[in-house]
Amino acid sequence: MAQEGGCLCGAIRYSVEGKPEIKALCHCLDCRKISGGTYSTNAVYPEAAFKILQGIPKQFAKTANSENKMTSFFCGDCGSTMWRQTKAFEKGLIIKVGTLDHVDALSNAEPEVELFSPRRVAWVNAIPKAFQAQNMA
């Protein structure tokens, strides 16, 4: 079953098919900056399951905390980051779950892993049953 998502202003639209390979919270400093919060909620889908439906996202690439090149795809109008890509998740796209349209998308994205868990903000508790990864690799 396909899910659709997009940016805040609606200029960029995408779809993903199937279930995510990994559901993860990320506590790295880059994800804090991108989300404007304490962490980001992510679902990794195979690149083949992803399709841009409308618009052309802008890209920004940098060396991430994992020491891998990380490319963010975002709307040039409203600034929403919708997905990221890195060789650490080869042939996968890291979808920012909050950009999916379904009202239960975040409820259905219970993390299996927390990335960069030592950087978790002190007042945020670890997710029970989620593997606590020191970094991304």
C-alpha cells in the first residue's frame, strides 16, 4: 500500500510503497537542526519504493556526524526536509515520518533503534525495546 507525503506548502509531493526497512529516532546534532527539536523520527524505505509525484526538491549535502556524506532533500519554498540519503543506508531513503500525510504515520513509526543515543537530551527517555546505537554505522 502506498503512502503519500510532502512539504508544508504542498509544492513537493512523494509516495512510498510497502513497509519501512528500519524505523529509527536519531539524536544526532544534524537531525536536531533539521527538525528544530530534540530528535528526528525516521523510516528507511528502499529507494525503489520511493517516487516523487510533484515538484523538484532542493538538495543540501554535508559530512554528517557518522562521517558519511548526507544529502537532505527539501522544499525550496517552505524549507521542509522530507527525506535524506547516505551510503550508511545504501539504496535506502530516510523519510522524515512527520512529512507523511496519514494522521497515524507517527503513531505507526514506533522506533526499533535510536541512533546516536549518547547524544539524547537528558530529559528524553529511551524508547523501551529499541536498540540503543552509539552512532549510525
